[in-house]
Amino acid sequence: MLRSLGFATALAFATTGLILPASGASDRSLPMHFDLRTPGATETCDGKCPTWISASGAITSDSARDFLQFAKGQTLSGATVVLDSDGGSVIGALALGREIRKLSLNTTVGRVVDLPAAANAETRTAVLPRADCESMCAFVLLAGVQRTVPVDARVMVHQIWLGDRREDPTAANYSAEDLVLVQRDIGRLARYTSEMGASMDLLDLALRIPPWEPMHSLTRDELRSTRLATEDVSPPVAANVAASPAAAAAAPAVRRVTDGARASAISNQRWAVVDRDGTATLARHHPLTVEGETIGSFDLVLGCGDGGGNFDVSYVEHRRGGDKLPLPDALGSVTVRIGSTAATLKVTSSDRRGTPDELVTFAAGQVEAPVVGAFASQGNRSVVVETESKGMVTVIRIGNTGAQGGMPELAASCSKGIGDRADLAPRKTGGMATSAQ
């Protein structure tokens, strides 16, 4: 029962070239490799030592072939495949999963590591549960006859996007051929999920999360209800909650963005230079979503700062309530992150207004010029916008499409005196960038 398989979500899956973004440079970014391991001396496990197959790295179109080559001549009866992966190829994951099921293997999430051993002692290994199984790795996990997800492990799902357009998906174009390929692979994933005995709710959960949001980490209830885990591991009474990155120091004083702002049309597909009171600004419009449900939109605007060492950052949000997401009374905080730099914007107003009911928020702050320059340089780079209100957090990642071309124009404008900053021609419509009167 695929509730979310409509046209709007059809862009979730495509061809064998589809991959998810890697979380960082490590062995996990290399093609998946397989290694057969046991705990060590048989006396340490009463002669009934488990057999582990370490499967770590990115899933590629060759992973199933590599696994078959690895398994040739091995005695793998009752073995458990230990997964630690950022995901990867759709078709590669389905092929690998089917080979694992053919051998009636079990699956889990973890990392197989060597333990320190005394001199001349046999090497001993262990499975550490603190590991991630992301995106298509979840469907490989599904291939196990018995499937276990330790409490300290995470299974994370996310829509899978066209590989060459995943960095800035709202800025990309999609052809009819893309849609044909997308729908074909949705069918493949649905058929595979059914073959493996899982609930279609697993696919539905993945389809809810667009590529500009963080991956969704499945809860214990979701692991059970989707039948991704066949063996329950109860969580401890008290769980450690990872602290969010430290917020930046209090933002410097900024000009207030008022309700009487004048609007200039901006683009919702790329960063564009727009006019704000005769001054160049670099702006981008973007949908505001929570697990794929659209609850509004926002504009992010970069303008000239005082003294040339900083850029002013303005955030303008229009938020509505969702089906299961009540509209908050006010927005508590807005944080902008570029690379390792975080800037907490000052919320200057956040008020309920309009018909239908809408929350309109204005926030502003400053970011150092070199940080903005690095974001707008060549290559795939992104800015993350995080908001927090009572009972709700939104996190949106925006690519830098258009920023490379617009930044020289913005920098040139900022280098002039205020009276010398010429008006700019209006740009294409989309969101509305605001300017203080």
C-alpha cells in the first residue's frame, strides 16, 4: 500500500547510477568490501563461534558480483552479514540483497574490528554496534533471514535522487525520460520489499524524506512495524542524546527587517542577484518541509555588511500548519551553517497572521565574507538552515547553484559606497525577498 507514490514523489528513485551523498571521506566511501571473521579461539565461545561477514563501504553496481566472488568456496551457513554503509546504487543493492537471501544469511548493523591481542595469541575480533546503515543499505539489511538492529546502531532512510543532480535538487531539470526511469525503479523496489517480507511502510518512509532534509533515523517502533528488524533489542532505560553542534556566539546587532518591507522577486531554482533598495543582494527561495511534508517556504538573502568583512544574512519564512504538524505560536531560533561555521540569526519578529492562518518570521545576522566566498566557489557546496520552535525542528540543505555567477556582482556592489550602488534589473519571479524601509 504505497500512499506516497504519486507524481510529486516520483522523483525519488531512478536508474543504476543513483547514489546517496556520502557522509564523509572514509573507508565507507570506497566500494563495499567483504571479509569473513570469527571471534577467535573456539574455547572463547564454547565451540559455537558465530561467523561474521564484514560488509563495509559504498554499494556499487558490482557489489553483488564481488560478494559472489567472495562467497565462492566459503562455508557461510548461519553467517551474519554485518553492514556499515552510506548506501549507494539502487540496482546494486537489490542484486546484493537477493544473493544474501539465496544463501539464507542473517544481517545486522555494526562494525567488525580487531581486538588487541597478547603476544603470539590468535587475533580476536568483535562487532561494535555503533554504526550506520543508510539509504539503500536498509534494503540490503532487509535481505537477512534474521535481522537485528542494535540499540546503538542507526538505520537511516532518504529519497534517492538522480546521482548527477543530488547536490542541489530544486535547481535541477528533469525530463520525461527521467520520470520513466524513476517509476520503473519504484516498481523494482516495491517488488523487492514484498519479496523480502517487509511492510511497504518502509518504502513509504523513505519516499517522505526529500534530499534537502537530513536522513530519517528509524525509531524502534518503525523498525518493528516495517519488519526491517525481526529480532527486537529493547533500548536502555536512559539513552544518550547527541548534543547539537555548538551555536555560534550571539549575532552582532543588525538592521531590523520590518513588516513594511518592499518585495523583489527572486528565483526558487537558483541563487540570483536581486535589487534591495538599489543594492545588490544574493537570494534564494526554498520550500520548507518536515519529512517531505511542505509546511511553507522561506527566502535566504545575502547582502552587503558593514566594513566589507561580513555579509548580512536575512531569513524570511512563511509557515503553515501540516496535516499532523500544528502551527507554532512563534519561531524560537534560526541557525545558518556553512561548512564548519554556524551563525545564529536574531529573530526580529515571528507573528501569526493572515487567512489562512500563517506564521511569518523575520531573522537577521552576519556571516564572515571568506565563509560566504567559500560557499560560492566552484564545486558542490551547501548551506544548512535550521529552525527550532516548540516541539519542532526543521533542517534544510541548499546547494550553491547560481552563487558562483552572482557572487562577483554582489562583491562589486559591496565595494562601492552606498550612494554609488546602482539599481538592478528585476529578476524572474519565485519567492519574495524583503527589504527594510
